[in-house]
Amino acid sequence: MDSGGFKIGIFDSGKGGLSIVQALKKLSQQSGNELDIDFFADTNHFPYGTKTKEELEQIIRHNIHSLVQRGARCIIVACNTASIAGRHIYPKLEQELKIPILRVAESINKNHQSNRIMVIGTNFTILSSYYQDKLKKTPETALVSFSFLPLADAIENEDQDAIEKHLQTVKKYIEEYTCDAVLLGCTHYSLIHEKFRSLLPAVTIMDPSWETARLFINQVLPQIIATDSHPEPAS
């Protein structure tokens, strides 16, 4: 499948969104696609997780409009915080700009087998209870959540010692609460997916970055290509 040469705009508060870029490139190579990706790391506003909903909505609008002006014909919101904070304005932006907008937080659903899940993310993501509500499969499903913004800071700054220190804290909480799964509620965490897998070999790693890439390749991309192949008649 050929992507048709259109540009995909992706933004995040920093380098965390590169986890989705990497996943997209790997999956597109496997499926024979060649994607044109414009990734914007909004380091001037890092971290998003400490900002208010109003501040985030303003940032979201600015970033999406900027990417569209640079030629993006679809948008992937690669930040969990922005994905959740702006979820009520994305439909309006889609209509206004006439482009699809895929949010990383959309990719996780209740089709999981875990009974006790730890959700880790930024302050905003955890306080929103978005993932906690989305993952609540049955009354028996137990969820615990922690804000690990310092881990995102360490990853953004490539501070390996701090990364290892914070990972040990995550492991300690996983063992203390006997969780059988952990959801990486920040795309920065996804950049060290393999470290999580190595540290927690018996724990299911739920990674929205990879799920978002799969969702885009399998569902969103074919819909965009089909629409381009059969444009609506002029009124």
C-alpha cells in the first residue's frame, strides 16, 4: 500500500513522540508503505503534564495549525497529556481543518487479560483518570496509578542514572501492589520500552505508542487513501 505522498504531522512536548515515529516507520516498512512524517518536538513547552487544561488547549491548537500550514494532511497527537486534555476540541478541529486527528490515548481499550494494572504517566494524565476509566474491564479489575514525571524528565535529558533509579521505583511499586501489567501513559516511557520489558519480564507492558502506530497503519491510513482515491464531488 502506498501512502500517496501525503504528510503526517506528529507533535509531542519533547522527544517522547519519537516512539510513535519509530513504530510507524518499522510497521510501514513491514507493510510496504513509505510515510512522509513531520515530527514536531515542542520543547519550549516541555513538560505538558504540569500545565492547565486551558494552557494545553491553546498549545494544541497552535501546534496543529502549524503542522497543517507545513503541509500535514493528517495529525497524530503523540502526547498522552495533550491527547486527553484536548479530547473535546479535536472533533471541532477535524471539521475546521478537514483532516483526521488520531490521539495516542484512543489506542488503548478494554481488550486485555490483566487483572491488576499500574498506570504511570504525568500529573495531568493520572489526575484525569482517563486510562483508569478506560481500562476498568470488570468490577474485579484493580487499577493503581502513579505520576512519574521525573522519569519523563530523565528520558528527555538522556540521564541514564536517573532513568535506572526511577525504573527501580516502578519495579518496587509493581511488586508491592502485585500488578500483572503496567500501562506506559507517557510516550517518553515508550522510548525505553525494552528497559521496561527487561526489568519486568513477567509483567505485560501496555504501550500506547505501538498501539497508535498499528491503529494508524491498519485503519486510519487505508481510510485516508480510499478517500483520496474517491474524492467527494464538488458541490
